[in-house]
Amino acid sequence: MESSSRRAFLTGRRPAQTPWEQFCRRMRRGVAGDFLDFGLYEGKGSARLTPSQGGDLRLAHALCREFGIVLALSGVNQADSLTGQSVLWIELDGSMAGCQPLPDDPGKWFVQPGTHLSELVDAGLTQLADQPGYLTVAAWAADRSLCSWAPGEAFRCGLLHASVLMADGSSAVLGPFGAGNRLPLGTLTLQKLVPQLFALAAEEPAAGFAALDRWPARYRLDALAPRPGHDVNLSHLMLGHGGDLGWIEWMVFEARPPLPSADWATAYTSRPPAGDDGRWQQASTLDRKVKTLFDPAGVFPDPGQDL
């Protein structure tokens, strides 16, 4: 029997493109940054995008949703959880970097995701002086070990606002949400999501976790239960998010006292400590609920069985 590829060669017609080929073709045609197709392996594709502007990310996000491809931040430890899935890796370089003081608000800086921590420290954000200067702010915000401060103390990092590209394609600006400083929930997605997250935070096990020395879960729902004297800041939900909940488009920081070096012995781990299987299972169940609320369609990486 004559193959379809041979018939296409003889008749001058190209065989129908696979979904992965269609995805790559549209990426190449649409983005201004560098796109590299690594090809297919066992039916699953892998590619890398180095975006040069925010529009590249929004297009990549839309095409990933359309074709069922995972959008993953390069440099975050996710390789084991992404086997068996087609993945577009996002690698940030200097094209999407910058740290500028807000002209009408002294002491606050507008920061793009590709900015290195060393640049932030040089600009005056000395609270990050003990953090790895070679990391981009996007990679730092996704790192669970570096964001492993005590429950309710995320304010120490100085993050005030974050614009997040959500799984459904909407852009949400997250920030202060206290009684005297209530940021409007500007999208329907946030109007639905935030009350559900507050409900989770008020229930067990999250309510009990907030009283511990270390937050045992993967996603920092304790951002909704800050220490006394501090208001809720919704942007803190994205600290230590692992690249699983959304894509951070930009951030606003204020200067704060230096953060202590990471305590690696007590930092976040996805495995239960000896004799603590029950709490770890509770944390895993809570994480699954948070992940489902943020990303029900699986646009971003899913840690899978670790959750």
C-alpha cells in the first residue's frame, strides 16, 4: 500500500500537519522573540521560547491553551513532573528585564520578570541581598525554598503588587486587600477565585497550618492570614508558586530590611518528614484544591503525585 507521505510527494501535496507542527508554525509566525522546536519524543513535543516582549508570552499562553501544551518557566525544578506532556519552556533573558522607581511613589520599584536579583539589590531593594543574585525575579518568586519564611510573614520580601496572567488568559493585578486598602477584584476570574481561597484559608487544615513555625503546604495560602498588624496582600499568593499557578508579568516592590539567608534544613520539601505522614497528606490535599482553583485546565505545570 502506498504511504500518505509518498502520495503527497508524487502529487505535490504536503501531508496534514500534526497538532504539534501546527503549534510550532503559529509560534514562529507570531512571536518576536526566539523560538526553538526540540521536536517530538514518543509523541510529545518540547520547545523553548525566549520572549522579547509581553505579547510573546500572551500569544504563547493562548496557543498552549488551544493545543493542550504546558507553559513552563525554565530554571524551576519541574522536569520530573512534566514527563509525558508536550511542553513550551519559557527562558527569560535581558529583553524582559528592568527595575525602575515609580515616579509618583518614592521607595517603590516597578520590576519586570527577567530582572536579576542582583539588579534589584543595586537599585536599593536590600532585603534581597542574601538571595542568589543570578536568579531572575520570576525564578526567585517561583522557588519554594527561597520563599520559605514563617507563615504570615511574606510581607518581609517587600512585594506590593503583581500582575499575573491567569490560566484562563485574563490578567489580574494582585495587591493589598485589607480593610483600609481594598484593591478591586478587577476581573471575573478574581471575583470568583478570591472568596474560594479565603474559604480554604479559614478552614482546616490551613487554619491550623498558619500557627506552625513552617508552612507545610506547597502553595502559600497563609498569605491570606498575615501576622497581626499587617493587611492581606493577594500578590503574596504567588510567592513560592513553583510556576504552577500563573505567569507573573510584572511586580512592584518596596524597600524593606534584609531577609535572612534561607534555612535549608527547614525549607519546603515535597516529601513528608519522618513520622509526619498525616500532616503531609493534609497539605497535599490542600495543594490540590488550590491548584484546581487557579488552573483547572492544566495550562501550567502540575506537580502530579507530589501534590
